[in-house]
Amino acid sequence: MTTGKVLTLYMTMPDMIRAGHRMRVEDMDCDENGIMGSRDYENGTEHTMVLISQKSYDIIEEAELVLEQGVLMEDIHVDIDLYHLKKGSIIEVGDLLLEVVGPCEDYRYLYAFAPELPELLEGNRGLFVSIVDDGQMRVGDEVKIISEA
């Protein structure tokens, strides 16, 4: 079984700190309402997170574009390519079980960074995942595929 590691975690901070500010964190607790402590926690909407594989940043680097990590608006950045996973696949990250909801296909905002970026990342923009089982994940935690749909 192929496994990987969590490289970076990001949380969108609540309004009381600095509205919309995305902060790198070392760990995060999650439950069915999302990422505890984040701006979107318990907001009544879908509680999906964006998982990005390093492959996305490798594509950006190969195109000789210089962009900061986190620009893809990910919550979870891992070193393993998971983009082949289909809706319903289950991934274990730290103590959490995550279900793949589908590919992240929102490319519009990427035009602001480089006009060619949306086309470069097509099909490699990330995955939307939802929390199946509560828990915590940390930078450095193992990432493994539990089941593929």
C-alpha cells in the first residue's frame, strides 16, 4: 500500500482574528462540522476541505512559475499523488478518516497569478474531502488510502 505524509496544514482564521486570513498550523482537530477553530466551523454549509498533492506544486514549478505554498487554498498539503481517487474513496490522515467528495475544479481565481495556470492545473487542482470520522491531523502524519471507490 502506498503511503505519504502531511507536508502542511492551513486554517482560515475566524473574523475576530483577521477575517479570511489563512494561517499555517502544526495540527488541527476536526469533526462533522469541519475544522475546529476555523472561520467556517459550524457555519451550516457543506464542511469540505481541499486536499492538494505535491504534484500540483511540481507542475507549477516545472512551468517556471513562482508562487507561494498555500496559493491553491488548500487545507491539507500532502506529498502523495491522490488525484486518481474517485468520489467515495476513503483516506486516513492522522486520526481522521476523510471521504473524497470529488475533484476541485475551481480555477477562476488562478488567472490572477498567471493566465496559463488554470490550464496547467486542469485535473490536478486538488480534491474536495469531507470528514467521516472525527480526529486530529498533524504535519508529518501518515496519509494512506483505505479504500478506493
